[in-house]
Amino acid sequence: AQSVSQHNHHVILSEAASLELGCNYSYGGTVNLFWYVQYPGQHLQLLLKYFSGDPLVKGIKGFEAEFIKSKFSFNLRKPSVQWSDTAEYFCAVTKTGGGNKLTFGTGTQLKVEL
Amino acid sequence: NAGVTQTPKFQVLKTGQSMTLQCAQDMNHNSMYWYRQDPGMGLRLIYYSASEGTTDKGEVPNGYNVSRLNKREFSLRLESAAPSQTSVYFCASSEDRLGASTQYFGPGTRLTVL
């Protein structure tokens, strides 16, 4: 069965610091990759997704992620975080041809301090 | 467009009681999903419906039943609630069952079973 690992469970940054959240998946076939964000008290929203083409994808609010197939990774980055980025971030994957069943990582809680 | 709506927002049950969580979407999506979110475990798929009239088990289906009432509505039923079912439940929908199809999430139902 496929799985998704997010190694950073809690991250604390100061405003303007750069962010990189790790995500690795275990599945040898073709996958579709997603980053979702959950702001405090709100539902999950899609930040960005990759399914084919340019491995560097850009999402909303200045976030980007790079798919590195050889490393089974899809790390999320942002050059300069803001206090409003405080949220929980989830990496998720679906298998191409396997239906649209998302497998989520355990999430990374990001706190941005002023 | 309300997107994906869920009722109720909060619920407290006693062990052995039953209840139905309701979900509706107004985006004319074909596929719908139920997830549960537990601390440190991310979101896990309970059941999904690839299209109207079909349902299938996800990763953690035990103790739950679902009904795809029509294209808009997908309900989750707990026949005999157990404390292990204390969780936050999210409904989601997507245009189709293809793996790159974005899932849109509802606001969640926070359920406590005493």
C-alpha cells in the first residue's frame, strides 16, 4: 500500500524566514501529488498539485513545490513566510489509474511568529 | 456556490447511539468521499462514491455505512457509536474519479463519543 511521510511534525519560523516542508511517498507507479492547507478552524484547501509536466509547480499565496521522481519527494517551499501562513499542511498522493483516493501524510503544524 | 456543506458541525453521542452525518455538494461533482481526521494521523478515507449509485470501502470502513442518496448528497452513518470513533469527519467531492481530480472539502463535523 502506498504511504506518505511528512518528517517535520511541528515547525516554528519567524516572519520572512524561508520555508521548506518535506514530503516523501512510497509507491513505484505514476502518482499525482497534492499539498493541502488547513488554517485554524477552517476546512482543507488545495495549495497546489502536480500530475504531469513541469516538476516545479506553483500554487496559491506564493507557495511552490518540486517533484523529484528519483527521490520520491514533493517538498513544499515558500521564500518568505507570513504570520498568516500559520496552519497545518498536508501532503497527499493518488495513484494514476487507482481511482481518486487520497492518501495523506500526518501533517506539519507550522507556526509563524511575528 | 456553497461548495461542500456538512451537518451537524458538532455532535456528542453516548456509546451505542447511532447518528447520520450529512454531506451535500452543489458543484455537480460525480465523486464524493468521507474522511476522518485524528491527531497525528492525518486524514484517512472511510468510504467513497465514484459516481451516483456506487459506493466502496476506503482504508478504515469498519463501524460505518454510507448512502449516496443522489448526485448531490452522500451520508455517513454510525450504527452503534464507539469512543474510537471520536474524530473530525470531513466530506469531500471531486469532478470525477481520475487521480488528478482535485477534491474539495467541507468544513467538517467534530464528533465526540462518550
